Amino acid sequence: MAINSLGIELAESRHPRTSDQNTFVPVLRSPSTTIQQLSPADIPPTPDTLVDTAISPRKHAPSFEPSVLEKNISDRKMLGYPFYCRFIADEPTLFMVRRFGALNVRAALALQDELVELEEALIDGEEYTREILAGEYDNGSFRLDPDTDRKKLIMEKLVPKLTSYNEFINSYAELARHPVAEHREQNTLQDWFRAHPNAIHDPEQQYITRTEDLVSVIPFEKSWFRRVLEWTFVLRFSTFRRETTDGVVFSNNKRLENLSTTVVAIFGLGMLIAPLWILEAVHDSNKQLAIITGFIVLFFFVVKVATNARVFESLAVAAAYSAVLMVFLQLGNNKVQ
């Protein structure tokens, strides 16, 4: 047993985890031989006790304000791509990606140039072989063709290269048909990034700034009238807009589309009924023709503005509408006679 300079005896005991080494655990003994066993928290740590003692990081870590870097990392852990993707999936019109138009064109031209080289190699090889083989050369049969190099060039090089070229061109043609993402949707995504500046790594969110190269993956065709609604007082009503918990506001496309459809349906029904009553009250033929002409022109513009119909489709619908009015006019004239 050892006594330190303070008069405290150190009791020698064998550590329970080891059988071949002695470990000293300090035990306080007062001068009056009263023994007080120290609690585990008061025992100075040793290499063995460090293994057995669980130290809480919260208890022993110093308190400090998080740095900017730590806050950025925290935002990415708590939000990040899972949160961002849920936001986009909730409104499919916000799903937009870069078209990479210049890169796609460049890659297509590079593939085309490789095919040109293979084509030139095939033509040059045929001309050279034709001069050597002379009478044995047969261009009319793949089976009887003695030029095995030509077969290998076609099957092993040209076919795979043409396949990749055709697939690439077709896939890009499909992508190029997607319309450029609307500025309203782009602004919504920019608002989200302003509300969560640290959620996504900065270089990875810069794609949203390439406004002319962004295309809508799931395009939503809007009529002229539907677009006008988005710029009117309608969006002031909470019914026709959506707001996230972090303050990002964007239009409710489904409800706006329902409103647009309802307004167009009511207006169209009025254009079908109103001329019937007007023609019934007017008996002068010139005035009747003027009324019919005015309603036909108005109906054409309504169809063109309020729907996504093309010009010839709008003309076809207006022709059917004019036929209905002329039939009613004829019935009214027969009634008068």
C-alpha cells in the first residue's frame, strides 16, 4: 500500500478485467481510518477505465455557436435532395432539366463524322478490292462475297456505330420537342433556392440559372386565357395559389385550370343561346346576317384564345357553329312565311 504526499493511501487492487497485471484504483482513507470509496465519476481515468467508462459528448463538449459551414452542412442533412425532390414531385410542372442543346449537337456531329470515316473506308476498300480481284469480285451477294474485310467492317463497326447514332438522334429529337420551361415556374424554383440557400450544394443548383436551356419534363399546355388568369387578381385569392411552410408561393394549376374551363364553358354556352334569341327578335335579313357574322367571328377568336386548338381546328369548329346558326335562321324564316 502506498501513501501519497497528501496523506491519502492508495489501495492496491487487481483489476477485474486483467489477471496478469496489477492496476491501482485510488481509495480515499482519512487519518481516522474512515474509508470513503470514490464514485466512478471521481476516479481519474486510466487506459482501462477509459474503455469501460461512457463519456457523453453533450456533457463534456464545450458550448459554441455553429459556424456557417456547420449550418450549411446541417441544412443539407436535414433538407437536401430528399426535401427538394418532394417539393418538385408535388408540382410536376416544376420538374425541369437542361436540354444541353449545344452539347447534344456537338456529340451528334462527332458521331456523324465517325460514320463518315467508316463510310469512306468501306468505299476505298471496295475500289481497291475490285481492281485486285477483278472477275471474282461480286457486289450482288453477301454470301458469295470473297471480301471478308468488307463483311467485318459492316457487321462489327458500321452496325454498332449506326445503332448508337440512330438512338442518340431519336432520343435528342424527343427531348428537343419539350418546350422551354416557363419563367413563372423557373421563378418558383429560384424562390425555393432563396428560401433554402444551403439545402443544395451551390454548384449543383446553378442549373436553374440557365433559363434558355431549361425544358419542362412534364409540359403543361396552357391556353392564352389560362395564362391571362395567372396575371390577374385571381391569384390574390388563396384558393388559387399554394404556399409552402417556408413561404414559397406558386399557383395552383389544377384549380386555375378548373376555373378557366368553367369560364370558357359558360361563355361558350352563352354564345350558343344568345344568337338564337336575338335572331328570333330580328326579322330583317341583312341584320340577321350581320348578327350571324359577328357571332361567328367572335366564336372563332374565343376558341382560339380559350383553348389550345390550332388555327385550322378553330376554323373547323367555327364552321360547325355557323352551320347551326344558319339552320336556326332558316327555320325562323320558314316560320315567318
